[in-house]
Amino acid sequence: MGKIKEGRKASGGVPVVRLLASLLRYPGVMGPLLLAGFGVWWCRSYGWAWAVSTGLVLGTMLGVWRLRRPESFRRLVGWRVKAWWRRWFVYAPRWWWWMGRFGLSIKTEVREWIVRPRIIKVRSNASTDSLLLDLPDGITPGDVTECLERLQHATRARRATTRQATPGRVWLDLYKRDPLVKTIPAVAIPENLRVEDLDGLVIGYAEDGTPWRLRVQGTHILVAGGTGSGKSAIIWSTLRALAPYIRAGLVQVHAIDPKGGMELEFGRDLFYRYEADDYEAMVQLLEADADELDERARYLRGRARKFTVSTQTPLVLIIVDELMQLTTLLPGPDGRRQMGRVETALGRLLSKGRGPGYAVMATVVEPTKDIVTWRDIFPDRIALRLGSSSQVDMVLGEGQRDLGAEADNIALSLPGVGFVKVENSPVPIRVRAAYVTDDEIKTMSGNYRPAHNLRPVDTTPDLVDMDELDHSDETGEAA
């Protein structure tokens, strides 16, 4: 009898051990369940009035928080609850079977246990679930990447990508809905001038709902996309974010519109230099910028190791809207020689401009090497809607199409939507630039024109002498 009682005691303790093991292994589920069970026991023992009053107080506090501070409520409460629910009740129940069916399993040599990638963290927001996976020895992030299409369909995701976390771990991003379908209105012009913001101007939003920050200082930007893909949205959103810096003299914009000013004419008062009609003048502007870059480099030599924006040394942003016009389509008997001069000037600007504070933003329809000879020197690249999958890798780099940058599949109804490849980031990001209306451009151009354009000017192209404007600025009349 004694042995039988001992056996019963031992067997009765097994559920407790299993409960504790589950609590330690799955605290996200067992913890709330135990807390709920404790609450029920407390209410049955001491009455429901205490529970009802506590629930009303907590509900009122959360309701006021949600109404007064909706963004912080979503970030600190709503998305955390959503992540908890999706981890334990959406993904966890089927994860083991998915990993087995997709071939992401390893059998240990000693005890022949089956081990598979497991979820150790989930982060959620309005459109995306990000799963942090712990990979067993023998399974690499590349193995998970190869299963992306199957994971996408199994999880009912619109798109799926992976990104490296730490050795042995990888993030699986599941995009559930598309927040970029609707047109994004123009981002508000910043009121405060902060030089560090030039490393990340807000010009739109990314697919995960976060602001899209475009760096203009210390880089060059290549924007590639077919006709109507929204290249102008990126230009005007960038200029809108730069408007207060332009007015303060901290940024100078030199603009070239080889298409006869059809795009950039609306904002010509924002530009320190501007050419839209004379091809020879466009070539000379690029050559002059390259020469001035060399002069500034000599001036800064021995004075500073890192460029700092100031009114004496402003950031110079050179915008070329449709580079193909200057590199392959210059007309006339001197066209070939002028195109060679363009290539030389661009090579000088792209190879040496980052240090002395010169940046180039160029747009192009056809991103081949014949048209964009210096394509690989652009650190930051944006691929809008393109005509083929091969063009995606031309713009963003080899293998970017396989990592999810499906710029060749962007719908015609989504201008401004594209994929961004930034320096030192292996994974492309899907983004959409804000749309700036013609009236907003004209208002911005009139309110934020640089100092040398403060006096009234005739905006008729054949009456404006841009050389005179530049000369007046050099002689100090605009000071």
C-alpha cells in the first residue's frame, strides 16, 4: 500500500511539473491564462464588485489614453497586444507543421531529435508582422529565404522578405496589407532647421508605416523609373523638405531640366542656378560645379576632415531631371563632344563630391550602362516602376530582385511607389513618395526662394539672365 500511495503521489505531481514547464516554455500563453485563473478564483472568493470596479477604472484609463494620444497608445498597447495574439494564436499553433512541410528540419545525430526554426519574438504594426526566428545549427537564413513564397501563401501574407538579425537568427517580415495604395499628401515643410536632418529628410512613407527618410548629405541619388512612374514626386518632396534650408542659404540647388523645363519650371525660384533650354549652358553648369567642387576641396583641405553645412559652405544639390537627354541624346554637330564633357563632369562630381558637400540627384528612364555610365558610383538608388526584372538589378544591384524588390510588378496606378537601396543595407525597402501639387510647388517656390532670388524676377525663360543673378550674389548685393 505504501508503494502504491507513493506512486500515486508521484503521478499526481506530473501535471504540476508539466504546467511549470509550459509556463517557462510558453510564458506568453501560460502567464495570461494563470493570471486569468487567479482573477476568477479571487472574484469567486471575495466577490465580483472588486473586479468590476477595477475593470471600469482600467477601461476608462485606456479609453482616455487612446483618445488623447492615439499614436502612443497604438505603439505601446495596440500593436503589442496584436503581436502577442498573432504569435501565440495565429502563428505558433501551425509553425511546427509549416517548418516540417517546407523542409526546414534537422535531425540531431545523438538522440535523433527533430529541431526546427522557432519563433522567439513577434513585432506588429498596422501593416506588417515581423517574426524573429531562432535557427538551429544546420539551417541558414538562405534556407528560410528559399521558402519565402511558401511562407507567404501559408501565412496569407501579401509579400514576405527576410533580413539578417544576428548570427543564428533572422527576421521574417510578413506584409499583410498595403498602406501605400492611397496617394500620400505632401509632407509638412519642417519649421526647425537642424543640420542633422539632412541625413534623413522625410519625403514619404515606407511599407511598414514608418516615415521614408532620404539622405541628401554625403551621398548621390539615382532615381530610375518608366514614364509616369513618379520620379517628379521624389524631386518635389525632396525640395519641399529642403525648402527652409534653401531660404536660409544652407542649401543651394542647381537644377537642369533637359526636357525644356516641363517639370522643374514650376519651382525655378528655389534654384540657385537653373538651365532648361540651352544644352551648352547645361554642360557648362556641370563643368562649373565640378571646378567649384575642386576649389572647395582645396579650401577645406587642412581645415576640416568632415564637411559641415554652413552659409559659407552650403550643401550643393545638383538635380538632373532625365539624365538620358544629356548622355545620349544631345543634338547637333557638337552633340557627341558635349556628351563626353557631360560624362567627365559627372564623373568628377560623383567621385569627389561627397566630401566637400556636393550631391547629385539624377533621374533616368533607361538605367543601362550606355546611359548611366557612372551608375555604380551612386550610393543610394531608387527603383520605381521598371520594364523588366533585369532592370531592377541594374538599378539596385545584383540579386535585389530576388530579395523582394519587384519594381517590374508595380502597377501603373501607383506613381511614386518604388524600392530603395541605401548604402550599407542589403535589403531593399518598399516606399512611396508624397505627392506635391502644382499649387503647393508654386507657393513653396514663392515663400522659400533663396536670398539671391528675393528681388522680383521675370520668370519668362528668354528674359531671365541667370548669369546676372549669380553675379549679383557673388558681389554681395543679396547679402
